[in-house]
Amino acid sequence: MGQRRCDVAQRVIVVTGASGGVGRAVARLFGARGDKVALLARGADGLDGAAEDVMAAGGTPLAIEVDVADYEAVDGAAAMIEEKLGPIDVWINDAFSSVFAPFTQITPAEFKRITEVTYLGYVYGTRAALDRMLPRDAGTIVQVGSALAYRGIPLQSAYCGAKHAIQGFNESLRCELLHDKSKVRVTMVQLPAVNTPQFDWVKSRLSNKAQPVPPIYQPEVVARGIAYAADHPRRREYWVGGSTAGTLLANAIAPGILDRYLARTGYSSQQDKPRHEADQPANLWHPVDDENGPDYGAHGRFDDRSTSRSVQLWASQHHGLVTAGIAGVAAAATAAVAGLVRR
């Protein structure tokens, strides 16, 4: 997926939350395609590392320190990108923040901050992109979502609320663009649990260290799904990972049963064995990968428990082959049955 497709010329790609985790892996992938990649995040050291990754991969980086919860700053960053790199072709919203805690242990100020970053950050990024794409009638916006955009889980009420809000916002916007017959595309990619550094820098009030709910996927798997969505934005939504598909289907069929299941398992499945350290860095208000902090990179501490493959992702990108394969198996089975009947 890192290889440039022959029908895709060098593009200007914007990635928010690019200093670590999924955003970092996405930036690196587009760099490997030779693209110009604008990196938006708050942490100076993380941004420097991301810029080095993009350059080493063969791309052209532009790192900009910005808090996506500040619309004026986001719009100013978009103007700088177009001045330095050229017209924006793809804008990928990925920045987020969260708190691991029961709702009653999250302060109103924390809930507001998470909403401003994780939801309004997408709104502001989308607006900045559309202000430049609509006059040209060209461009793609990719909203990086989650299975939690449909299915809320305990201990992440603010994050789940924001992801649900993004889902509704994106659907509304897509309808408006279709009504206007615009050639600007918006699509959303729903993610599974991913091995990212967030579990070592997210604010937490849990007894033990936070962890993603298994199965856990490497950020490069997700990055391939996001890049594919950017290349094929006519589809309204993509799912990455079998666990995402399973969760969304189960929630559509039996949400009440899933409520009870998560009430029993949701607390333990989101906590690792090591005890949570009270002085663990938290990036809610300030970046932990700033000039005084380390560059966390794309991966978290779960490499030994994470998978680098997703059969579901491949299948979702090859509907024609899958359908043909199913049809072929059905035809063969029908022929076999017919042969038995003739005997």
C-alpha cells in the first residue's frame, strides 16, 4: 500500500494528530508515496520525528504546531499549507484526546476539552478544508472514526460521545455535498483497537494502566485502510478489522445484550496488569511529546499482542473478488448437488 499507484500523482495531504499513533503511521505511508504531507499536532518533538519519517520515506513534510480545538489556528495552518505546498488534495482528521474514567469521575472541564479536540477539531478541520476545496470543486476529506462511533463502551463516555457526534456530522455533510452535486468527497473510516502510545499518555483514573480492547491491530494496518479510503472516497464508510465489523453488526442486531456484556467485561478488558502510576504524563491539556518530552512514535507497548494483518480490510477493498468467489463456490456446490441428483 505504500507504493504509489500509477494513476495517483503527487498530492498535498494534511494529517491532524500526526505526531503519534495512527496519524504518524498515516503520514509515513503517504510520505512513502512521495506526497507532500502537512503534519498538524501540538507536540514539537513528535512533529519533528514525524517530519523525519516522511522525509526518510521519500515525501516532503511540513510540520505545524497547532491545537485543533482552535479554529483560527486550524484555518491559519490550512492557509500556510496551501502557500507552501500547494492546493490541499486530501485532509485527514485524526487528532483526539480522551480520559479513561467513569463518567462521574470526569470533570465538566475535562469533558468539554475532549469534545473540543475530538469532535470540534474534526468540524474545524473539515471547515478549513471545504473553504479551499469547494471553490475548486475537488478534494477529499477522510474522518478517522472508530467502532465506538456506533457502540458506546464504559470508561470512555466523552470519547464515545465525540465519535458519535462525528458520525452524525459527517452523514449530514455528505448529504449536503450530494445535494449540491459537489465533486468534493467525504468518507469515514471506522477503526478497531490499535496499538498506539495513547494508552501511556491519556489521562486516566483507572486502578491499572489502560489498554485497548483485544484484538489489537498495528497502526500500519489502519493506515493502509485510511489511505485506501482517501484513494476511493466515493464509498460513505470503511470498516477496518474483523472486530469492528463484529461489534457494529452485533450492536445493530442486539444492542441491549451488548450493553449487559460490556457492563460485565468493559472494565477489565480496558485495563492492563501493571498498576496505573499517579504521575503518568497526560496529554489532555498539554502535549507530552513537546520540546521537553520524548517522541513516542506510532506504536504503543502492545507489539507482542498486535496483528499486522486484517482479512476483513482486504475483503472490504475487494468486494468484486469476494462476490465472484462466493458466486463461484455457490455455482460449484449447485453443480455438485445436481450431479448427485442425476446419479
